[in-house]
Amino acid sequence: MPPDDARREAERRIEEACRSGSAELFLRGLGLTELPESLGQLTQLQELYIGQNQLTGLPEALGRLPMLRHLDLTRNWLTGLPEALGGLTQLRELYLSQNQLTGLPEALGGLAQ
């Protein structure tokens, strides 16, 4: 999917999840190179699947999802993660395989779940 189409599709899915109050969102395999900042509006989101894209970084808005319990970031091109992920206090599952990470933020060590 061309990058502009991928972004529009992601924004459409985020808008629908926001409108419906959905607890899960699937953005897997769209070919995204970046995530829309509007993702931070999904305060009821518990599961987020954004694997199999072309992400090299993540927006700080991702750290503003207080109910998030499951985050799948597998098979992207991530080299690092934002410190804001330390704000995901309900996070229980974090999948990071098949990325290009060179380190993890210290804030992840403070997640108790």
C-alpha cells in the first residue's frame, strides 16, 4: 500500500476506534512509515497491533494510552523506543522481535505489570 494510502487507512481505523470506544486496534501490515499522533486519543485502548510495518520510530503520543495492556511492535524497523512508553502503567505484554533495536529506555524497567 502506498504510504499516503496507508496513513489514511490508519487514520480511518483510529477514528473508528475512537468513535466506537474500541478496546483493540489493528494497524498490522499496512506499510506504515509513521504513526498518526491521533493515536494518543484512544484512552480506552487495551490492545494495539502495529507489527509488520516499516516504522523507524514511535510518537510520544503512544505513551498516553493509560489502559494499554498489549502492544505488538514486531517486524518493524525500530532502532529505539520513546521514554514515554514508561507511562504505560497497565502494560503486560510488549512484543518487539524482528526490529533493529540497539537499546531499551530505562523507563520500561519501572513498569510493574
